[in-house]
Amino acid sequence: MTNCEHAARVFGQTGDRLRSAILFERRCGVAAIFSDALFRVCEYRPMRQKSWLHDMPKTQKRKKADNKIVIPPAHDWRTTDADEINRRRLRARNERFAISNAAGSEPVHSRFRVKSGTGMTYSVEIRNVTDRQFACDCTDFLANNLGTCKHVEAVLLQLEARLKGAFKTAVNRGPQRLFLVPDRTRGGLRLDGDIKLTPRWARRWIDAQGALLPEHSPEEFLTWLSAQTAKDGTSAIQVSQEVAPWLEARQRAEESVTMRREYEQKVHRGEWPPHETLSPLFPYQREGMLHLAFTERALLADEMGLGKTIQAIAACALLHRLGKARRVLVVTPASLKSEWEEQIQRFTTLDYQLVFGARAGRLDHYRESARPNQGLASVRTGEWRGRGRSVPWGCGRKKGNSC
């Protein structure tokens, strides 16, 4: 009796044909067919592998295991930056993207157009694969502070799969061009890449570290760089896609500082009242009003009872006086709408409109408020959207609760 026949008889005595066949395959390396009556081997045939991973050599198995992405459960909020990056890599693998090289001059270190499955198109910039210097104009990239997103990772996956030689060369040699990027620490511009590649005609603008000299403004350098590029036909310095949004934000910040200075001067000269409310504000409340009015995206985090609502109302009135806000939409829980109504009536003479009802009714209110002379403030209930329905924040979400 052979070893396989002996093993088959031993395993066949367990009475479980399925388990016996599995154990027999593991022991002997062949597939077994057991008869219904005697539970013994009647025929041998080569085992057919169902998993291609089983036939791989150990080195390939180890490589496949290394490429497996492991992320914490979705409900676990205690994640690291590496976990969040892996989440985006996994989404880049599982989702479909249409990727094309928008610049075309460089195969890897270039600008790419990425179209997601939702139909949205984003611009991805690969500046340095080795040091992972990327840029994307999607909301996730701008907010996560990780330096990557699923669109960036999708571009890297495609480059590594389709342009293996060029991608390997880019990793080993680095970028063979310079990128002009915002220098947020110094408030200027700097060159990203090998500084040795700086053209001779640009060295009078750039210091030894690649930063723009303080005596030159970013707008001045960009104007000169554009003229130089048009003259030569090519440019050794690529302007990053992050430069234009940075310049716009910088300009808006400067305008906000100038506007606040002019407002304070008019108040000091008596042209405008020092307070935008019927009752004078406390000094800290007036400072909060100015903070909200002259900062694009501001957070007021005063303690309870210090008058955050009145500061927000005063900021809305100030923006209305400056001509920066024609209407204001206040999104608040349903239980606080009456509080906002009381505060607006008490401290200002502004018109307002409360928004109630279902979605169709609220849309009618919005259309009415879009007409001229329909009030400054519209106070509405916030919404929680899920499964195709809208639920007011002020209402209970459990069954049986209502507004």
C-alpha cells in the first residue's frame, strides 16, 4: 500500500468526505474522489489549483503580500498619516480613472488630467516621485495635509504600470526640470528641484537655496519669466499649478487688510458709526466682529454666553455696509431659529426671513429672497442628507420623533 492510499484510508475513516478530501489534497498533493459507501480512494487525478497564488514561488508570494494594503476599520478614528495615505492608495486601486498627460513634454514629472468615475476632472502635478512632491486641485488634497490624494496615487499607479522604464528612471535620477512653487514659510516663491539646473538668466532673481530674492515681488518675477519663455520658446522652469491660487489668496488677504484699515479710519473720522448694532459692543465683541468680517474663512470660538450670535450679526451688518454682502444665509439647528430672530430684532434694524417647511417650501423661500429688497438675512434649518431624504438637524432622527 502506498503512502497516499494509506493516508486516504486514514482520512476516509473520519466520516466527513469533504474534510477528508481537503486533508488528502494537502498531504499527498493530488485530488481524491471518495466512494459513497466505503469512503476510500477510487481514483486519483492531478489536483487543479484554484488559487494562482499557490503556484507562485516564495519570492513572488512575499512580493504579493507586501503589496497588500491594510487599513484600520472605517469606524476607527485613531489613524496615522500612513493609514490615511493607504486609504487613498486603496481607493486609487479600486476606482476607475481616465488619466492623460496634459503637458506632454515629460512622461513622469509632468501635469496630468484625471477624470474620476463621478465625471469630475482634476489636475494632478507630479514634481518629484522620489521625494513625493505632488499637487492636486481636489478638495481632499487641499485639506488633508498629507501631500497626496487618490488622484495622485492613481497617476502613480498608471505610470508605474505602463511606463516602467521611464518611471524607474524618474525614481533614480529625479526630475530634470525645476518647478516654481509657493514658499509659504517666507511668503514668496521658490524653485523645487535640483538648484544646479537653474538657468544662468534666472540666477539674479534666485538665491543659493532656490528662494526668490526679497527685493523682487512674485508678480514681477512671473511677468519676467513669461517674457523669457516666449523669447526662448521653451522654459527650464515650470510654473506649478499651485502658484495661481496662492497669488489670488495673497491678493485677497492684502485687500482685506487694506479694507479694514480704511474702515477704521472712517470710524475715527466720524464718517461711519463705531458700532453696527443698536447697542454698543464690548471691545472683545467688536474685535470678533472685525475678525469675522475681514477674514474669508473665520471661526469664532468664544465661551458660552459671550455673545457669539451678536458678533456674527454685527459682522453681517458690516459686510452689508461695505457692499461685500447683499444677502446672508444663516444655517442653524431648528431649535435656535427663534433665538436668531430675537437677536436680529433686538440689536439691528435689518430685515430677515425665517425658512420653514419641506424642501419644496424652502426652495420657494430662496427664490423670494433672491429678489431685490427682500431682506439681508435668511435663517434656515440645517439638513442631514442620507438615503435620498433630508432631515432637519433640530429634529429627532429616530422613528416617532418629529419637528
